[in-house]
Amino acid sequence: MTVFEKAERLKQLPPYLFKEIDRKKKEVMARGVDIIDLGVGDPDIPTPPHIIQALKKAADEPQNHRYPSYSGMSAFKETVAQWYGERFGVTLDPAKEVITLIGSKEGIAHFPLAFINAGDIVLVPSPGYPVYRIATLFAGGEPYTMPLLKENYFLPDLDAIPDEVADRARIMVINYPNNPTSATADPAFFSKVVAFAKKHRIIVCHDAAYTEMAFDGYKPPSFLEVEGAKEIGLEFHSLSKTYNMTGWRIGFAVGNPGGIEGLSAIKSNVDSGVFQAVQLAGIEALRGDQSCVDEMVRTYQARRDEMVKGLREMGFEVTSPKATFYLWVQVPGGYSSTSFAARLLEEAGLVVTPGNGFGEPGEGYFRIALTKRLDRLSEALARLNVLRF
Ligand SMILES: *Cc1c(COP(=O)(O)O)cnc(C)c1O
């Protein structure tokens, strides 16, 4: 036994399903193939200049060089509350109902530590962002899969959750607009979630990273808009996708003061907050000129249209998404998610994400991230066409 024998919490992690794709990608790259990577959900567009300027200015101020407040600068939390009021009509107390996060992933990952005891259940969507399940395991909880299926418009079927499971559950995670399926949810669905959560005494965590990345004039709702949501729920938000700030590490959670307090108690023992200069840049992002958001939406909308049209012409089954920069596409007959993704990589130099990597109910699908320029997407379509599915 090595001194670095891993702890059980690491050993219990599900096998990393992208390992094989990662290995193949290296191999294909080594052959000198011009790879088009539509795998990662990371914007290819730079952060808008006025936000970068705000960071530069704030970085020069010595008062920003010290430890920040653990739960976030008051000015940032007030900005978030104001933005929620204007965007969603949701009223928040910036002191008790808002917390700054080092990206929403950080908050989502730490949240179960505050509320989950050994053996408690967390209801997690599948296919889904892998953090929900893994954070549950790290906290000693038991993930219970809520499958997201096409016949239910990729919404969890709450009636299918057995009562004894619901009664042992302490948290439910939902995520709309959704990664990876790009499905959206309306307030009527959120109301059903509130009723379910109240009946079974469950905390609802809504991951809302994609509310601003929506097309054709659609404005996705906040979970907190619906009656009673704040009594049981929190929403996790991010500047990453809205303002092309994935590398900056800033997000926030809002909602029930008890939920925020628990998360804050964990975080104050783990990290020491977000660099104030980054929070000041975040204020500029949320308060400044929003035409950069309109432009981001126009860019992805054009990419979506190009890609959906091209895929359909080749006979692929794909819904044109109302939101997110993902296409969730059915693999053609005769392939599994993995064998399809492997063939695209080997024969066309195209990286897509096999759907089963997001959980077993994602089998039969692959995900395309629209994070490349139009000319590269056209090239990807041309290469796909050559393969003749
Ligand atoms: C990108 C993404 C996030 C955002 O993560 P950050 O840590 O804020 O960068 C959260 N949830 C989902 C589902 C995402 O796809």
C-alpha cells in the first residue's frame, strides 16, 4: 500500500467516461489532424472590454489587495439584488439572501456539506452536470437519479419518485435552461417543484447558469419567481456564460436565508472569498452596458441556426434549442453514444461529447457545444456529410 492510498470518497467516484475520448483525441492530434473541438462548454468569445477595464482599475487599488469579506462585498451583493429585481421581479435582501461564489460550480459543490448527513438522499437530474452527483457523494449522501427523458421534455417526472425516497431526500437539484439537453422549464413546472418540495420537506437548488443565453426573444424564468419558492429554494448563478467570464471565477447564490447561511458557514472555513477586483468587475458586468449580452445571444443564435439546419439536412434528430449553447442530438441507428463519438473523432477530427458521459439516461445522444466560429461549424458539417450517416 502506498502512503497515497486514496480515500473512499475518491474511490467511489464513477469512472471518468471521457477518458477514452481524451486518449483518442491526443492520438488523433499527434497524427497532425486539424481537430474541431465541439466538446467543451467554454465560450470562445473574449470578455467584453469594459469589464476588463474595471478589473484593471480595481487591481491598481491597494484596498482591494487584502482579504475580501467571506460572503462577498456588500456592493456586489446589492448589485445582484438589484439585477434580480430588474430581470426577474424577485426581491432579495442583499445581506441575508445573496452570497458571492468562486464560480457557481464552487457553491454547488459545497452546498451539500451544509445540509447532508450520511445516507441522506439528494435528487439529481441525469443526464446532468456531473458536479451535483459528486458533491453529494463527497458529503456522504446518496444521489437518486431523476432521469431526464425526451417524452417528458427533459423535465424530471416528480410523480415517478417513490414517497419513501422523497421523504428521505433533503435536496433536489434542477437546472433550466439545461446542460446538456438544452431544455427549458416554465413557471408551471417550477410551481410543481415547490409543491413537491414543501410536501416532502426538501431544499431545492436551481442551477440557473444559462438564463441569459436564450434565443428568439425568449426570457427564461427564475425559480424564485414562483410563489413559495424562496421558502424552500436557492438559485445558483454565474457570470461565466453571460459575460464570457469562465476563467474569472465569479458567481453567486441567492434565495432562502437559511440556505445561504449554511453555505456561508461551510465556505468561511474553506475559502476566503473572491478577489475584490473581480467582484468590482462583476458589478460592472451586471450594471454596465448590456449590449454585449445581446451580441453574445445573436452570435450563438446564428451558430445554432447554421448547425441545426445542416444536421437536419443530413437526417439527424435535433430540436432547435430556445436556450443554451448546446445541441442535444440523437445518435444515428446502429451506434451507441461512445461508438458514434469515437467514429467522428477518428474519421473526421470532430470532438463531440457522448451523452452517456452525463449519466446513463443520456445514452443515445451526443452533445455539441456551439463554441466555435461559423466557418468552423460549416467545416464540421462538411466533414460530417462525408461520413454519410
Ligand atoms: C457552465 C456551468 C456552470 C457555471 O460554472 P461556473 O463555476 O460559474 O463557471 C454551472 N452549471 C452548469 C450546468 C454549467 O454548464
